[in-house]
Amino acid sequence: MRVPGSKSITNRALVCAALAGGDSFIRNPSDSTDSAMMVNGLNQMGVLAIRTEEGLKVQGTGGKLFAPKYPIPVGNAGTTLRFLISVAARASGRTVFEGSERMAQRPITPLVDALGRLGVRVDANAQLSHFAVHGGEMKGGETTVMGDQSSQFLSSLLLAAPGLDNGLRVEVPGNISSAPYVAMTVRVMQAFGVEVRGSENRFEVPAGSRYQPATYAVEADASSATYPFAAAALCGGSVTVPGLAVDSMQSDAGFLDVLARMGCRVQWEGSQVTVQRSGPLRGIDVDMNAMPDAVPALVAVALFGESPTCIRNVANLRFKESDRLGTLAAELARLGADVRVTDGGLDIHPAPLHGAQLDPHDDHRLAMVFGLLGLRIPGILVETPECVSKSYPRFWDELEHLSTNRPTT
């Protein structure tokens, strides 16, 4: 089963390429709606990013950006909005972003406050999902940003920092949610010639740092790969996914270790990995803070374990495209599942299951995991299936391939 290029890596590489001085080439980019919105937003600010047969060609402007005449649509693309807000702080004029109704409920205040401490005014009307950035004057300096709700606020500031007159120093009080994604940001920036200094709670992009044009190959999306891996665990047999690196920078690649603990066999061969299951599934107790996007797939597998599964330290899932904790528990209850929301996660107790109509609440990851369950449970109907285009437009075609090739016993 083939999965698209990583959305998380693609969007980071797009920002770096846009602020570099010259042409960059991004190979195997994500074909997701989120990345398409990122491309559109950069184009509206004066960066020409175009699709070619090889991927994306980005004509970087060296940081010279301009506020567009018309608002930039971001839908429910959290990474796109959060990254582009900091980029827009460098664009001359007033840049307006318009998001979906759900985007109005997702956190943005920590980033707005951090930019405010750098002298950047952001007018945020959360009720209307309307955000206006008054840009062109950001020189850099020191700021703080909270990271307990999302690591994307810190990543946004770091990505936009190269080229600022005074560099950037960011302090993060307390914990950083999904911290491995910050490490991903640092590694992508490094590939475009910028070194980020720092430790767990303090980061610096030195004055004089500049992005350099680069040719960058995006690895397969580990978050999307959790679904075919989960399919092997659910149905038995094996599924192979090409394009992942053994030393992947994507934290969701850690889902393979979780499946191994549950009784699956994981085998690497070059840049492809195969997950296989022939025996029973064990329930586990696991902290998923480093890989929250893998939680829906884990829940699907846990429904068929021989013992309960406890998923901990993922309270930030309440702020995703939907309240993933509450929505998973409520919708899976329609199948007869026993999924209980805890203070910071979910408890899954295996129970007899039956078909039902499920509403993913316009959340791509929930739609995909509900589709997976249909491989094992007859009679599942998934509403608004088109929402998977946010990250994995070909998902239903690939799922059909799995369905026609699944084990007969």
C-alpha cells in the first residue's frame, strides 16, 4: 500500500524554500489539501510554487514577501495557518487568513501572543475564524511561546526566523506537546542551510542565518502509514509500505514499535517496511504524546485486543480537526465498543462489535480509521468520506486494494 509524501515535512520544506533566495525542488511532496493550501498561500504572498512531473518547484524570494489583495483560505489546515501567520509577519502590508468553523475553535492565541512580543500585531477574530497579520516590520529578538497545546507555535516562529535582522530567541516555559515535531522542523531547516541552536526549552536562530536553495526529497508520510500498518494488525496477513526510512524523523514511525508490543512482526527491507500478524493481539499501556496522530489507528487495533489498552498523555487531541478523544468514544460506541475518555487519553476495553453509520466530524484521520474497521466489521458506513483529502486523497482507492487482497480466513 503506497502512502503520500509526508504532509508535515512538505509544509516545512515549502516555507524554507519560499524564504530561500533562488529555486528549490521538493521531490515526492504531499498531495494533500493542506499542502495545496500552503502552496496557494505562498503564491498569494509572491512566492511562485508550481507542480512539475518531479514534484514542486519553488522560486524563493529571499524573504521579500507582500500581503495579498484577497484573503488566504486555510480551511481546517492547522499547520498551514500557524506556519503562514509567522511568514506573513514578514510580508509588507496586511495579510488576512480565513479558516473553517472548526478552525475558530482550535488554539492560536499562544502564537499571536508570541508574535506580539516581537512587535507584530495580529488581529484574531476566533468566532469568525478570521486572522489579520500586520507585517513587514518584524526584526526578530526575544519572545516566549507556550507549547503545551501544540508544538506548531514554536515551529512556526523558528521557520520564519532566518533573515531577521536580530535573529530570534524563543523560550518555551513548561512542556512541549508532540516535541518530536520540533526536531523535525530543525532538521528540515538544516537541510536548507540554517542551524538552530538550543535545548529543550530555549531555541535560537542566529542573526545572519539565511536559507539556501536546495533539492529536498520528502519521505513517505508515517502518519498515513499507520492505517495500512493497522490493517495488517486488524485482519492478519501482511502489508508492505515503501518509502519510509529506518531512521525516520517522523515520530509516528514509532507506531511500528507499538504494534510490535501488541504482537505484530515488523520487518525492514531497505526503504520499505512490512507489518505482519498471525497470532493474538495484546492490549498495552502506552504514552502516545510523541505520536498523537497515530492514536486513531491504535484505537482501531485495540478494539480487537485480548485485554484492555490504556492510551495516555494525549489531551491535545481535543484540539485537532475534531475533539478526537470525545468523537472517537462517541462514534465507536455506535459499534458497541467500550471506549472511555480519561483525563489525558482513552481506555479501550474489547467488546462484541457490529456495523453502524459513523460520522467522522469532517476529521480526515477518523474517516480513515472508520474505513479500516470496515475491513473487519461488516456493515460500516462512513459519512463525508471526501474529508480524507486533507492528508491522503487516494486513501479509499488504496483501501479497496487492501480489501480485495485481504486474507480469506
